[in-house]
Amino acid sequence: MPLHAAAIFLGSFLLFLVQPLVARQMLPWFGGAASVWTVCMVFFQMALLAGYAYAHLVIRYLAPTPRAVLHLALLTLSLLWLPITADASWKPSGEDAPAPRILLFLLATIGLPFALLAANGPLAQAWFARAKPGVSPYRLFALSNLASLLALLGYPVLLEPWLATAGQVWVWSGLYIVFAIVLAVMAFLDSRLPATDARRDATTDATPPPTIRDYLLWTGLAALGSVLLLAVTNHLTQDVASFPLLWVVPLALYLVTFILCFERERAYRLALYAILFIAIVVCFAVVRGVPGLKDSLPAQLVVSAALVFVGCMICHGELASMRPAARHLTGFYLTVAAGGALGGLLVGVAAPLLLPNYFELDIALAALVGLILLRIRSGKPASPVFTAVALGGPLLLIGAQFFKESAESVVSSRNFYGVLRLLEAGEGDERERQIVHGTIIHGRQFLSAERRREAAGYYRREGGGGRAVEARMERGPARIGVVGLGAGALAAYGRPGDTMRFYEINPAVIAMARRDFTYLGDSKATIETVLGDARLVLERETPQRFDVLAIDAFSGDAIPVHLLTLEALDVYLRHLAPDGILAFHVSNKFLVLPPVVGALAKARGLQARSVGDRDPATGAAISEWVLLSRDAATLAHVRIATASTEAPARGPAWTDDFATPLLALKW
């Protein structure tokens, strides 16, 4: 038992520690879109499925000695993947599709080690069942989920804030070598046990084998839990930030439900969790709809976490109640892994292609309501009316939500980078058109002929971006760079002789800015748009000598962390004129970003001023900017000095190797 437990614990710990670690390495290349982590999860679930399939096949069809030889050979081969350091050759060019490249990157970086770690759980449990016949191996499954939970919670709290990524890679690689040694010993010991006859075991086992219906139910329950996990994670990361804390909290709770349901049968009671689930769905609707609550990070985290926990308790509680005898263990785990992979594919691949908005979360909630209603009626006479209400009622609610979204939006589109909607609001001279990404307005323009050439929203004259541009334009023709196009509002400042170069990663934003807004077409400046991740494009370009370079790239309300590191700052400075202004737009509901930018400025000896813009009538914040420059006289210009304060600088400057968004959260 100690050897099997050690193998289970170490393998599961490494399996879930590597997920945020390798995703953390790829963020500077693939950006901060919520879908990056979703694609990662699709890979992890597919690799988990491959590992479980391998375990099932070798246990079922290979004798102990050949099985041990094959496993030792694969463990030895997997050492070639160490250390698991991301190779720079996988940086995207900006023109290729992100999802396939992310999947290939993960396969090349952690492919075989991850699959063997995934196979370890069912393999070790099957070996334990051979060594200790008659003793249930399912407690080892709970132990594996406990190890996974410790890895997930430990990474953002204990590892990421204190150890650079390179150090994390070497720690993980060293532990993997220890794991390989433990597995080699255990495989050798298993090969010394006599082979078992599966057909003889089947005749002596009184429990009936699983039916097709059982396999379908296992797959559906596992898929539903996976969809709920990924949909809630998308909901969090599209509007806060893409960093490990917001990846691992939902995943950790997902694992907790496995631990509780498979370790203690009494932990799950359908009636109790059905009541809790309905109550939490109501709370979730309130938090999403009430302005004061939807901007509250604690409220968002608590309700989202409760949704994952209670919903997955129902899915995994039902799974645990249906688990088969130990001789069908690997088939059961393989089916559960297949369901998890199916859920990942539905959210990561099918939903962006088929759904015009983030309806996958609403669909998952509706499906859970239907599951609860059907389970409550299980064992009772079938009622067509009840079945129609159980399945049709939630679907009608989804349809109502879809038509509501469609009625509000003039245009809506969805791709890898999220959902873009075109809205119109206001009356008279205040009527405006808005481009909305997720739940955040990314650009706006007044529709009246008198005001349509007026820079609105974050780029109005009173904001930090507008002040920086006007201060530099006093000297003559200006060259302006903008990371993040939005509606193209900065083009309103353009004059003959000026050049404005916009960098935008999402082709749908460029299409909407050109088709539905007139800033780019009306501007008197020369307008250039460049498709691709701005940081990667700027790394390849010759110095642009921008008079102003504005960093205004958000995914929903999430700031891409890789654009706020020292490495990114060095790229920006290479393209900035000696007396130019680097303008960071740092407005955010959930993160306090001025000290982060201030720390970058301090690390490179730059001047930094913070500019807040508020509505004079209501006092509500409109935008917040931090302006950086090598030249103190540049920031002393009257347009900037009279409206700014010295930018704060707290904590170490973020780097690609070491960033702590957790400390910047507005708790």
C-alpha cells in the first residue's frame, strides 16, 4: 500500500502541477485570451484520455512481464522531454491559427511525460488490485485527487510568487525523475506476481458487467462536469485576467468533488445538492445582472466557485454511485476520461464555431437542472409531461437568453479571441455606437454628424491617452502607435502628415472598426493596421520611433500579463523616440495596475505619471492611464502635468519569468 500510494500521490501531484506551469510559459507568446487556457485544457483532457486508454489496454491485453518492459521503455523515452522548457521556435508568426499551434506546442513540450503521468492513476490502482485482491482500490483514486488539489492550490500561492519559471521547471523535472524510479520499481514488482485470467475472474465475479447504457451515462456525466468547469473558467478569465489563480480555483474545486464523492459515499445526497444548486443558480443570475455585484471580484469568485462545486458534486456523485467492480476499473476510468475530453472539445472547439455568445455555461446549467429533475423521478413510472418539462423547460430558458442577446446586438461575432458585439445606446447628441468584448466596452463613437469625429470614451481629450497625443502633436507631424484597435478612436486626433499605426490580434476587431465605425475612414492621418500579437510583431519590426505608443490591449476586462513585463517594456522602448511617451491604459474593475506599471518604470529609470479621468457631473471614473517617458520635460508639459500625479511603484517589476497578478487583485 505505501508504494502504490506514493506512486499515485507523486504522479497526480506532477500531473496537475505541470498544467499551470507550462501554460505560464506560453502566455508571452499566445497572449491573455481566456481561450488560451481553454485550448490547454482540451489538450490536457485529450492527453489524459490517451493515458487512460494506454493503461486500459496494457492491463487488459498484456501479461505482467511484457507490460513492465513496455512501461519501463516508455518511462525512459519520456526523459528526453526534460527539462520541460518552452522552445522559442514555437512562437506564433501572427498569421497562423492559434489553437492548432498551441496543441502542437504542448505535445512537443510535455506530450509523453503527461500521458504517462495520466496513465499512472489507473495503472497503479490496477497493480494494487492485483497485489491486494479483495481490497477496494477506489480510495487510491481519492488520494490521487487530493495530490492534484495540493498541486493546483500550491502553485499560485506557494510556487509562482516565490520561484521564477526556470526554477519551477527544474524542480518539476527533478521530481519527475524520482517518479520514474518509483514506477520502475512498482512495474518490476508487479511483473513478479502471477498473471491473472480475466475470463476466470469474470465467471467468479457475481456482479454483472457494465452495459452500453452504463457507459453512455458515465460519459455524459463526466462531459457535463467538464463543460461546467471550463465554462465557469471562461466566465472568470475573460473579464479578470489569464493567470494561474483563476485557472486553478475552479479546477481545484472540480477535483475536490471527485475526492468527496469517491472517498465517502455519504458526502453526496441528491436532494441536498439539488436545493443548493437551484439557489446558487439564482445567486449567479443576480451577480451577473446587478451592476454593483457584477463588478465585485469576491462576489464573482464566490458564486462561480459555488457553481463549480455544487454542479460537479451532482455529476461526480452520480458517477460514484454507478462505479463498477474493480475488474472493470480501467474501463470506467477510460470512459470518465473520454467524457472529460468530450466536454473540453465541446467548449474549446465546438462552442466558438456554433454558438454566437458564451451560451455554453447557460446550456450546462440547464442540462444540470434537467438531470436533477430526471434523477428525482428515477424508479418511478415514466411521465411524458414531466420529461418534456425537465428537458424542454431549461432549453426554452436558453432560447430566451439567445433572443435577448440577439435583440440587444446590432452585430455579433465569435472567434478564438471571444465574442464581439456591436451595440447602440443613448439619445440625441449622446447616442453612440459601442464595440463590446465580453462584458466590457472596448470602444465607442457618437453617431451624430457633429460629434462623430470626436474621440470618445477612454481616448477623449481629458483622458491620459488624449493628453499624451495632444502634447506630442504640438511639435509637428507625429508618429503614433497603438496596441489594441478597439473602435479606432485615437485616429480622431490624426492630421495631415501624422501616421497612426494600430496593432490588433483579433481580425474581427479590425473588420468591425472599418465597417461599423468611421474613425479610421474619417482620419486625416495615414492609417496603418497590423494583424498579430503586438509584442511579437514589434519584436520583429525595425524601430518605429513612435512619439506616442499606447498600450491598450484587453481581453474582456482582462489585461494580458505578457504585455506588462520588463521584457515587453524593453520591446516598447526600442520603438519609442528618445523623448516619446509610452501610455499604458490601466482602467480595470478587478486589478490595481498603476503600481505594476510604476514598478516597470522604476526598474528602467523612467519617469512615470498617473492620469485619472472622471465624469465632472457624476464623479464616475472614465479611464486611468500611466504615462512613461525617458525625458522628464516631456511629462512636464502643461496638458499632462496639470492633470497627473506621480505614479506609485510597489513590489518587484513583473517579468516573463516572474509575475504576481495575485498581489494586484482588488480584494
